[in-house]
Amino acid sequence: MLWVLSALLVLFGCFDVWYFLRGAWVVIKCALQEPVRDVLAEQVIHSRVLSQDLDFMGHMNNARYLRECDMGRVAFYTRNGIFKASRVLKATMVIGASTIRYRRSLAFGEAFELRTRIVAWDEKSFYVEQRFVSKSDGFISAVMLCRQNVLRSSPDKILEFLCKRKVECPDIPEDLQQWIKFISASSQALRAESGLEDKTK
């Protein structure tokens, strides 16, 4: 028994075990739910601010928003089949950039929705928006934009494989266009600063 407790102590000390356990639970739960056939449809998960989410000010800490977004994207890609299509095509998806705007803090015990949707895509990346919406009054407490880079494939190929047809990209909103320009400008500046060839943009 002592060696089991020691192993658990080492495991929890070296890895963020709860993160992986929750991720596995989200995948299992979503796999058992009805698939979402419309890959562009917004998906909603429901959550609540718990004690482990709090910072010194007594509201949800900044890092927890990003963790919730991780879980929201896992649920989103699992239910609409993008994860499965990516595996078949031997593609990998990684975060290339993200930005979050905090508008109003979420308090301890407050229930909220996390709404996730694909806004647009280009030859390399999906652009995903995630909104934290308070259930008490519908206020959008935070908004995250995420650039999900696709390696060894492309968004078009994934969507065409999944939908069995060519899927047209929606018009890119002005604010997203400005954000993409910022990412490109930042990449160019860092390339010039480091003297290295920029392969990711």
C-alpha cells in the first residue's frame, strides 16, 4: 500500500494528472453523445467556477480560462469528427496563437457556458472563437480567439474528408483579419530579430 501511495505522490508531483483525467473524461463523454454533423455549428458545454479555479481575488484565475478552452476544443473536435478525420489523415493540430479578452470576472460558484465555433480557416489553420457566457444574465465574460495550426494536412482536406464535399470558408470578419495581420507582423519582426527563417508564420 505504501508503494502505491508513493507512486501516486510521484505521479501527481510530476504531472498535471487532473488535466489528463478530465481530458479523457471529456473525450469519453462526447464519444457517447450524438455526433454534431455540422462542423461549423457552435457547440456549448456547461460548467461552474469551483474552488480550485480561484485566484487570490476570489474569482476564476486567468490560467483556468485557457484550460477550460482546451477542454472546450477537445469536446468540439470530438463531437464534430475533426479529431477522427485528423487521425485518419495522419494530421496533427497545435495551437499557433491565441488571445483572450477578459470583460467581467466569473465568481466562485457561478455557472457559465463555454461556446466554441470555427469562424474561418486558411491553407494552414482553423480560427476558433470561444466565449464564456454567464448563465445568470447572458453576459459574455471573456472571448478567446485561437489559431489552430494543422500539420501534415490542411483544414480544407480535413473538412472535405469529413463532409465528403468541398466546404466553403465563411467570410473572415474584420476583427479576425486584423488579428491575423498582427500575427503575421509579429512573426516577421521575430524573424528579423532572430535572423532565423520563419517557417510557421
